[in-house]
Amino acid sequence: MKADKWATEKFIDTNGLISIQIPTALPAGNYLFRPEVVAMHNVTPEVEPQFYIGCAQVFVESSVTGNLNIPSEKSVSIPGYLTKDDPSVMYNIYSDEEYSDPKKPYPMMGPEPYVPAATLKASSGTVIRQTEGNIPNSCLLVNANWCGVEVPSYKNNLTGCWGAVKDCWIQADACWAQQMPSGGRNCKVWGDKCKDIDAHCSAKDFTGPPAYDLKSDDYPAPGRIPAALNAEAVPQDVSSSSSEVESTTRIIFTSSVAATVTVIPTPSPSSSASLEPIPDFTPRPFQTPKPKPHCGEWRRRRTSKPL
């Protein structure tokens, strides 16, 4: 409750965007980031808070190597890091004692975060890159966990041309079937490619697939990424500000999160900040189901049958 604001108020101030800073001494590798928003507005002695949790699998690319040895007193189990009697869980915003003026500081949940010391960093200078879970080179377009690949080629072949159209629309259907809460904007983009192949086949251009300028339709960001919320708790290692670690350490999302975020180093106020796409909730176009064959004819025959 710093600055007398709840987290939701801070989100509103920054157009729904937040950023965090990870320690520069964090070794390269796979991590699970677990953001959590806790709603306290209904908390009473009988009612617990509401927990809204999200997870993102990420890969930290860095020249920092070695094992991350977390002290036992800093290690937690999830679930298990909270109990129903913790002050952070029992906090009642409507209590005169706790919600007086000035407001009583909110007791943060869980144990104190662990920040590895900069002395744990290796100085090999070789940046560890992600090798597993990358988007295949054959992917022409990506929408969440779906990726579209080029249709089979054909030359002066009517059957091959229309087969490519069918293949393209099968991929489009798979895109819509796998769309995430972030929406299906690129499913529509892929559908436009299918329409283009269809048009060439209809024009008796049976050699292809035709060249098509396929552009990802990413949703525009609502604003600049704000300063890291934990900048004071996780300071950067200024002693190695000119090293490769500072210039190359970054986070790569490997799960179905509609975002690509560069987290380290945190840009200074004078530098240009990265933009992060926000979720898109574009609905799938409504498709009228095709009538069953001879359904109307069967109905007419039935109604004309004498009683």
C-alpha cells in the first residue's frame, strides 16, 4: 500500500502494464514466473481472499551460469507458502483498526524474496541461448500455440492447387480451435492467405502457392512499459554495467503467453522502452452451419404424405 494505493490502482495508472526486474546474477535456464493478484475486498473472519494466478514458462538467456542454490529458509512450497492465519490473508480493509488514517501497511504475503548475490555470477562471457521450445523455422505465422506452415507446392496441377486450398483452410480451422484468451487476430490473417490461394485457383493459375505478403497482426500496446515495481528490492549489478551480462541477459517466453518482454537490463528513463502487446479478444467470425443434404426434400415428402 505504498503511496496509499492498491495494486489495481497502480495497474490503472499504467494502462494495465507492469514490469519486474530479475537479478543479474540469475543463471541462464528455464524458469516459471508466477504473477498473483489477491482480492481483499470481501475478506472477513469467515471469508478468505480471492487469488488470481497466472504462470508463464520463460527461458533466461544470459552469460551467467552455474547452479542457483537457494537457502532453505528462502525456499517455499506452492501450495503451502500461506496459511489461513497469516496476517496477509486475514487483513480486513473494513476494520477500523486496520483501515484507519493513516492506513496500516499491508503485510506482504509469503517469505522475504531471495535475491542471489552478484558474486555468484560466472564470467565465461558466453551467452547461453535457448535451444529447446523455439518456434520452428517452418512457421510462417503464429497465434498463441498455433503456427501456420506453407501449403504443399504444385505446378500446372489443378488437383494440387485445390488441395493446397484445402490444406490452408484446415490449418485456419486449427488456429481458431486453439485460440487462447488473447484472441485470434492472426487466424484471420491466415484465412486471408487461404482466400488468396483460392482466388488463384479460381483464375486457373494452377502453379503455386502464390507469393503472399503475410504480416502478423499484433495488437498495439497501450503504452510504454513502466518502471520495474521491484527496482529497489532487486538492484542491478552496477559493477558489471559494461559486461556482456548487462547487455544480453533477457527473458524469452516459451509458453502460450501473448507477450515478448525484454526484462533485463531495465532501460533508463532516457532510453526507449519496449512495448508489450495486450490481449486481443477478437471473436471468431460466426459461421452458418451448412444444411444437411436433402433435409428440405425429406421434410416436404413427409408433410405431403396422406394421413
